[in-house]
Amino acid sequence: MNLNDLLNLKPENFKDKDISIEEILNWFTLCDAYWLHSGKPSDPHAELTSGMCSNGFFDCLRVLKYVNLSDILANQLARKIRAVIGDQKVDWVIGSPMAGITFSHDVARAIGALISMFTEKDPDQKGKMLWKRIAIPEDDTVLQIEELTTTSKTLNAVIEAVGSGNPNPVNWIPYIGIFVHRPPKLPVDSYGDRKVIALIETEIWAVPPDECPLCKAGSIRYRPKTHWKELTGKR
């Protein structure tokens, strides 16, 4: 399969078909969206948004920007969630910016939710999210969807924003759906009182710069989203 084959896949052909993790990872490779450090100390490594160093990176937006792939993968996650929660009603699906906005919308459609919404980034405080445009009724059920979770910082910011910005208590479903779950150390099966349901789960380390073995070896670190070519060596 090449990229052109991938972009010609039809979502309707995957409605009742399970896709393996290996196949999804191959999709990431075809979309040039997945990188792992070579192991050579002289090669560069990743600087995450959190400021931590890492030996691997998933750029989900490079995959989810394709409408057919987002549809297929959202359906895969929705089916996995339904296998756990059964026919429990899902009224709202809430995601985070940026790649998570459209992906959570696609999951909402696939899982049968009535409403898809997202938090907003606070322009005045880095890392903080806001919930201010709409109110969730107290009796409605809410499912959180994330396209990528590494340290749970964004995930927790969404929970805090909705909890503090909504005029009444939020009835969270006790699960979080995650497209790519890549904590620094596995197993991580829950965040707070909500269990993780992930489509891809892999351990990729993330440490502060003063604890990073690659920094100590002289490896340059790059922000992947702005220096992808330098990081991956692909010119």
C-alpha cells in the first residue's frame, strides 16, 4: 500500500472491520506522521509542547487531516468504546483543540452522540482551557475524546475548564476515548476516576531536559511540528 491507496480507502468498507495496531502504525508511516529516535546519541530528539524531551513522536494531524482516515479511525475508536459501555446513552462528546476538534466530532457521529463540542485555548494563560459558549444540562451524559495523550496535561485542562465553566455539575461518562495514548511509562489505565479506552497505546519516554540522556550526549532537540524535517532527517 502507498499513500495514494490509503487516501482512496472507503470508510463504509471499515464499519464492521477491526484494524490492527500494526496497520494503523503503517498508515502513520505512509503519512510521514510517526518518528522514533534511531538510538544514535548524535541524532536529534523531540521537544514536546510540555517542554519535556522524548524519543518518539506521533503527529496525529498529519493523519487526521484526511477526511476518510479520520472517519475510519473515529469509527474504530467508537466501536471499541461501545464494546465497553454497551448501549449507554452518550449525549455530548467533548474534545480539545486543535486536531482533537474534528476527530472528536467524527467520534460523536460514529457513537451516536447528539452534540459535539470542544474547549478553547485561553489566550492569556498557556496550557489553560476555557469553556464559555454553551451550557451542558445536568442530566446529559458527556464523553471526553482526545486525539493524543502523553502527560495528561491537556486532558486534565479540558476536565477543569468544563467543570469550572459550566453552570452546573457535569455528568462525565467514566471513560476517556484516546486515539493515541503514549504515556512515558505503561501501564496507565485511568486518569482520575475515568478509565482509558485507546486505539493505539505505546510507551514512549518523556523526561525533563536535565534528566534526558540524549541531551547529556549532545543531541539537539527540536519541536516536531515546526522542525519535522530536521528531526526526522527527511529533506
